[in-house]
Amino acid sequence: DAGITQSPRHKVTETGTPVTLRCHQTENHRYMYWYRQDPGHGLRLIHYSYGVKDTDKGEVSDGYSVSRSKTEDFLLTLESATSSQTSVYFCATSRGRGEKLFFGSGTQLSVL
Amino acid sequence: TQLLEQSPQFLSIQEGENLTVYCNSSSVFSSLQWYRQEPGEGPVLLVTVVTGGEVKKLKRLTFQFGDARKDSSLHITAAQPGDTGLYLCAGDNNDMRFGAGTRLTVKP
């Protein structure tokens, strides 16, 4: 399986503070994704990238931004965290569109 | 409203029983994937179906893709406690969208 590392694994922050989550992959996959997982909603796509500096919005992109300056790294930023952004965040990668997704172990984010 | 609707949301059965879970949409997908997720971990791919009407078997698990490529089902024969987990379907609709999942518990 692809080596996907998410950092941090857990974070507690206060409302209004900026937060950046990092996803690092070692498999040279072209596509990278950020999902959030909440009870009753499954996995919802926040943003995805189809190449270096090529990103697009998903279904719940408001309040989030992303950057991909290198193939291996995909950053998710919450500019001003809100309590509604408390969630488990998963990064995923795939070789191409529609292909198998490889997931990281997730980041538990709590916004107080 | 989810693009992919999964049912049932929760399912609790005894070891040895059979079960079917469903993934439905009004959209057509070029492919559909099924994942299983265990607590504290990311989802892991079980199967990808691509052709309408396709049936794939993975040991005791049988996956079917609807003829119109809008829906899919997962059938488990003689369920075991090790099958316990969250089953998620995902469709390729220019990006990968997931259903809310079916949480399966198999009691010994």
C-alpha cells in the first residue's frame, strides 16, 4: 500500500485560530484528496488535487483552502477554525482519476 | 443530500447469517468502489466495479453493479465477526464521492 502520513494525528485548537493539516505520500500518486468524516455523513470531499498546483473544490470546501507545491505534499488549511469543523480528516491518494484510493490514518481535530 | 445513499445505516446480525447492503444514486457513475473501514483507521478498498451488470466475488462477498450504473449491492454470505466494520461505497463523478456507509456488527 501507498505510504501516506498525516500530521498531526490529533489536534485541539480554539475557535478563530488558523490550523494546517499535512499529508505526505511516498508513492508519487498524481491525485490527492482531503475528506472529512462525521457521523451520519460518511466521507465528504473537501478539496482535491490532480497535480502540482492543480486543485479543485469538493462538496464541502467553504472555510478550507489547500495547497500542493510538491507531488508528495498536500496541505489543508482552516483559516479561522470554527466548532463546525471539528471532525476526523482523512487524506487519500490515487494514481489516476477513478482509481483505488489509499487513505492515511486520519487526523482528529477538535475546535473548542 | 448525499449523492450516494446507502442502506441500511446500521445492521446487527448473528454469525452465520446472510446480508445485503445497498448503494443507490440518481447519477450514473463510470465506476463504483466499495471500501471497509475499521475504527481508528482509513477505509480500505474491497472492490471496483466498472461495467453495468457486473458481478464480482471476493470469497464470501458478492458485489453487483446495476445495469444502469447508478446503484450497487454488497452481499455477504455466512457473516463472521471479522466482517464487522463500516462499509462505504464511492462513485467516480469527476471526483470520488462517498455514501454515508452501513455500519455492520456481526455477533458471535
